[in-house]
Amino acid sequence: MQYRPLGPSGLSVSEISFGCMSLGEDHAQNARLLHEAYDLGINLFDTADLYQRGFNEESVGRAFAGRRDQVLIATKVGNQWRPDGTGWDWNPRKAYILRAVEDSLRRLRTDYIDLYQLHGGTLDDPIDETIEAFEQLKAAGKIRHYGISSIRPNVVQTWLRRAGLVSVMSQYSLLDRRPEEQIMPMLAEAGIGLLVRGGVAKGLLAGKPAAGYLEHEAPAVARVQGALATLGGDPAAWALRYALDAPAVATVVAGIRTGAQLRANVAASQLPPLTPVQRQQLDDVIPPLVYTQHRV
């Protein structure tokens, strides 16, 4: 496994990290999969208080209770469950964040979080208040670093100007190249790490039958699948390699459900970088999408 710096954090993260959203409902089975990922060199495990109403964080905490200092744990905040359990509401207020972090720390069985991320965000948020909460938690040692999860270029730009974040998580793949236009250049210039999610586009780049994706129709998706197949080997690994080779990318957060899937994803870190010719050939298969809203 290869490792990369995560922005200005001083942390080195595995090129492939574990997206814990895919974990199941059995703590023991989850622990076995998480331990195998660690043994294969993955050191960053990304969860959120929203996933499985906290069960996900609890499963990660149980799995790494005896080796907390050997892994990096990232979690997210901002989506507050309603008391009746019917759903959640967006809440980036300072008071809520300061309460929510205590629940995450308890479920994760730790006294600090390596990377605490705002799980969304808009320009209408009380951004300075949210930043104040993160900075207060950092000063108290309850979080080491903070970032945001956002696909909105104008939100990313605002946070880059006003906050001491170290990372941004955004969806990016060969089928969703929208971050290339504005988000990646901003992050590269600022020295901030990009955490990629959706690298295999809901499995469409990992063997699922071609179907429509975002604005791409099924025949266009099939052409991309065919182009990946010409590289030989596992197309999913090449899809992740494609994301890893893009500017500012620190790690690809891969959703993993089985040991076989885990090993296939880890293989992406062992592949050689795509040559400029190979990458251009993939880029030329279908035109890239661009963000039509929330532009800078």
C-alpha cells in the first residue's frame, strides 16, 4: 500500500481508505473485515454519525479499541436525527456540533477523532460559527483536524478562504469528472487533500451492467466500461487508479462489503499510474460533466 500526505495535517493516509458506510449489522463480521483492511495497509477509516444511526461508528470503535493509535478515524457531523426517527435535519450550529462530537467519541471508544468533517454544507450556513466549533474542539484535543464533505465549488471556496481545514471529500470518477473544473484546481493551489468518494460510480465501473448515471445514458456508460476493460485486469482497480492519479487526491474512500472486494480495491494502489496517453484515451470516451449549480 502506498501512502500520501493529507493536506497540511502532517498525517499520511493510505491511497485506498475504507468507507465504513458499507458495513453490515454484525459487529464481529465488521471487525474481521476492518482488521483485514488494516493488515493490508489501509490506515484511514471513514464513518459518520448518520450511518446506521450511530451503529456504524460503534462498530468501528469496537474493532479498533485495542489498536486506536495505529489507525486514523474520520467521521462526520451535521445531520441531526429527529426524535421520532423519521429522518434527519441539517444542523451545522456550534451548540449541536459540540454535543454531537461527544456522542461520536463515546461510540468510537476514543478520546479524539483524527479527522472531523462537516457532512455537507451550503452558503446559507452559519459558517463562521461552524468553524468556531471545530477550532474549539481542536484546541481541546477532541479532534486533530477537520474538513468538509461537499460537491459545491462555491462552498469549498468559502471554506478554503475562512477555515483551517485539511481536506475536502467529493464524488469523483471517470463517470463524474465535475471536480476537475473548479474544485481540484482550488485544492491543489491551497495544498488541501481531496478524499474521493464514488470512485466506481455505484459499481458501474466495477462490473455492474451498464445503466444511466447522472447525465450519462447507458450506452455512454457502456463505452466507458469497455475502455477500462482494454487496460486488462480488474476494471474496478483501474477505475480507482484513475481517481488516484488526479490532482490533489490524497485517498480514494472505497465502500467495501467483502474480503474479495477489499483485496480488489487494495490492488488499485499497486497498479502503475496511468500513462498520459492512457488517461487521455479514457477521457476522450465521453465528454466530462460540469457543475451547473453552486459554481464559483
